[in-house]
Amino acid sequence: MLLKYFYNDKLAHASYLVGCQATGEAIIIDPGRNVELYLEAAEANDMRIVAVTETHIHADFVSGARELAERTGARLYLSDEGDENWKYRYLDGYDHELVYDGSRFSIGNIHFQVMHTPGHTPEHISFLLTDGAAGDKPMGIFTGDFVFVGSIGRPDLLEKAAGIMGTAEAGARQMFRSVQRFKQLPDYLQVWPGHGAGSACGKGLGAVPSSTVGYEKMFNPMLQIEDEEAFVRALLEGQPESPKYFAVMKRVNKEGPAVLGGLPVAPLLGANRLPELVQQGAQVIDTRPPGEFAEGHFPGTINIPLNYLAAWAGWLVDYDRPYYLIVDSEHLAEALGDLVYIGLDQAAGYFEPQALEVLVDAGFDLECYEVATPEEIADAIREQEVLLVDVRNESEWAEGRIPGAIHTMLGYLPDRAEQLIDSKPIVVQCRTGGRSAIAASLLQAKGAKKVINLAGGILRWEHVGLPVERG
């Protein structure tokens, strides 16, 4: 048997290729949209992808299942659990089999048994894997967003992201029952989850790629709670904010994402188009590092640096409108890959950063924003001469905050910016200064006259001995 692990560290997404070396057949589990890496891995190991499956209808990325089925003719094994709200809608014309608790299927000498594990979502399933060439007992379980290393999946996404009210507590109770069932599995089984540390699909995920049932039973905090009411309270408490784009992803993956056949193409545009597009209200994302953007950028553009695109574009970019990029040609493919991974397919064009120099030479003015250290700005914050906006997550805010700060998590800032903009300068702050740089660009694009990014964030504030409120 061949088991290959793929990990997108920008979204903390894990997917897998499992191959039978005797027959040269392989299955892909929970594929992302960039299917080239699976095709290349299969070819490198002399295998054919004959099947694709996924543990549930994903919310945090566009599934590559349909793309792989189109490219390879693979059979789709997809969940038939859950109610009508969570049934796949695009399966006509595809070789597929709907599976449910207890279903079995094989890829060569590798056998899979489906285990219904609702809680994160109603249709969620896990897969027990048995290597028939080695023995007749399962060796591991693909748990998707059910059991992670050190954590379990969150049950509140349907309510918070998809707007299906009343499902968070019901999901938590389903999760309790699923966990009890998981704890009956043999300790030796390997656990292969669908996410690692940094995913918004749970809280407190470990950074280790795999575990065992026995280890999780001993050390996973949520598996230690035997009382259902205590379990429900603990699971629902302190979950991270639910990205707004998760509702879009659920719909896209249920109805069937567009088949791309490769990365979309974005044409290079001349510098003269940039003022015209901004004037028309187009979405223009400048992917340069925050320092470069702060020193000079075209008014009305927003800054989402390249390494932040996958995590924040889904929050901040309108899915229903085309967008434009300011990005080096050498990084264009990376930027487009990250964006289409989360369903932002409407790339209408891009500008090289040198376009800004051309516009300056043509007489256009660039904007900039200030960057100040805690030592430089502390007095102004204390005297309320500036408005301090903390754009960190709710859990970070609860752990400690700068006195006088107003909390508006970065993902919600576009909707609340107008309430914050008045005659006062605005100081934006996060943990280290990265997210607040994005926030500074958003506030400027919304019309704020003077914005200051707090260099080093609250970590530097504390480091130099300035006060922090707790509790």
C-alpha cells in the first residue's frame, strides 16, 4: 500500500492519496482544487486515480473532487448521510456511489468502511482503512473534520456561516455521540485528519500530521469529557470566528464547483487602466509586502500581502464581482492558485508593481500610511487623541487588550469601517502588525484620512512594559 500526504499550509488542509501497488490503482481523499499535485504523484508512482472521496461538504476550500472526476473519469464515493440540505447536487453524468454508515468499497486490495461521524456537519463520514495485502483488520481512520490531533471539529459552522439557526447545539450533541463511538475503536488505529494547526474548522488543533486513537483518547481534551452537557458547553465555547466565505464554499461544493482544467488566466494590464478601474469602484488587491504598500500605494486599493491571500481574501473580497491584482509576474500563479482554492475565480487582470511608478511619472499621487511604535504612540492613545482599533480575534481580545481599544475583528472591518471613521486619526493594532496592516489599507480605501499601524502589535506593547487589560 502507498499512502501519500499533501498539506496546504496556508489553509492547514490535509489530503491523501492511497494506492494499491499490486493493481496500480489509487484513491484521493478530501482533494483540494489544485488537482495537478495528485495527478503528478499518481504518475510518479505508476498509478491511476480510479476513485475520489471526501469526508463532507467542505466550507473552507473548493473541493477538487469534481475536477478529478472530469480529468480522470474516477468514481466518486460521496456521503448520503444527513438531511436534504446537505446532499450533493452535481452527480448526474458522473460515475458515483452514495455511501452511508457501514458502506464498504475497495480500491485494489485496499478496503474502506464508512463510519457516519456527524457533529461538524450532518453528512460527515470517516473512513476505516484495511490493507488487505497485510491483514484483515483496519490500520487507520481518515477522520476529516471529525477528530483532529488534540481537538475535534467545531459544530457551529452551519449556524454561523450558513445561517441555519439552532444547529450549533444539535451538532455538538451529535459530536458527543460520534466521539463515544470513536473511543470504542482499537487504540492502535492511526488517525489521519483533514486539518492541522491554524484551521478555522476547530480550536486548538495540533501541528502534528497524524496520531492514533489511543493517543487521542489519552490526551485530546475533548475526549476526556464524559458528561454530555459539559461536553456541549466546552465544545461551543471559544470557537474562532467563522469566515464569511464559508457559506459560499458550502453552496459551491454542494452544487458543484466550476471545472477549471488548470489555473485561470489573468491578462497583464497597462498602468493607465488602474485609475480608471479604481474610479469605477473595481476591487484591486495589492499583494506587495506591507512596508512597501505603506510607503506608497494607489488610493482605493487594498493590501492583502501574498502570504495572507488564502487566509483573508475570502473575508475581504466580494465573490460576486471581478477583482484585479497588483503582483509580480513571477508570483501571479501562486496568487491565482491561492484565490481559486477558495473559489475566487473572477480574476479580471493584473498590474505589475512598476505600474505605480509609471502613474507617479504621469502625475498621479500615491497614498501612504504611518507606522508607529508603541513608545511613539502610547501617549496619544492614553490621551484619546487617536482611536485605537484592535483587529484580532475574539479569543485574543479576551486574553488581553490595550486600554482604550475598540475591538473589530479584521474580517468584519469592511462592514464596520464607516462607523469608525471620524475626524480622529485611527491607530490599528493586532498581535504583531500583519493583520493591522491589512486593516490600515481597508480603512484608507473606505475614506479614513489618517491611519497609523502599530508596529509590533500588542506583543511589542507588552514587551516595552506598557499596560494591558485582562479578564
